[in-house]
Amino acid sequence: MNQELRDIITRLETRVRQLILQQEKQQEELDKLRQQLNGKDDEILELQIQNEELKQQYSRLKMAKYIDMADNDVKDMRGRIRTMVRDIDKCISMLKVTQ
């Protein structure tokens, strides 16, 4: 009976060691996964910051384009006004000649 108890204790010790080894492997895997998760969290944060910067750049580009279009409109309007003034001057000069 004494030998049987020793065999049982030996098997139990072996199984406990195996469980301890499995637990250590699982803990290492968990630590690795946590590091990956933290890395992904950092990556997400960087991408969110980059996204905000790109949104701001896009907004600035839209504003610059709007201002550029407005400048072109002003230039076109000035050209039209100059043309109209010339036409009016021609009409006035024609009226003076006919008088």
C-alpha cells in the first residue's frame, strides 16, 4: 500500500508540474497578447491624430480653394466692369460726335 501511495503521489506531482508549465505558457501568451493590444491601441491613437490632422488640412484646402475662386471671381468682375466702362465711354464719345 505504501508503494501505491508513492505512485499516486508521484503521478499527482507530475500532473501538477504539467499544469504549472501549462499555466506559465498561458501566462506568457497572455502577456504577449496584452503587449500586442497595447501596440494596437497606440497605433489607433496615432491614426486618430493623423486623421484629425488630415481633416484640418482638407478644411484649409477647401478654404484656400474658396478664396482662390473668390479672387478669380473678383478679377473676372473687374474685367467685366472695365469692359462695360469702355463701352460706356465709347457710347458717350459717339454721342458727343453726333451733337
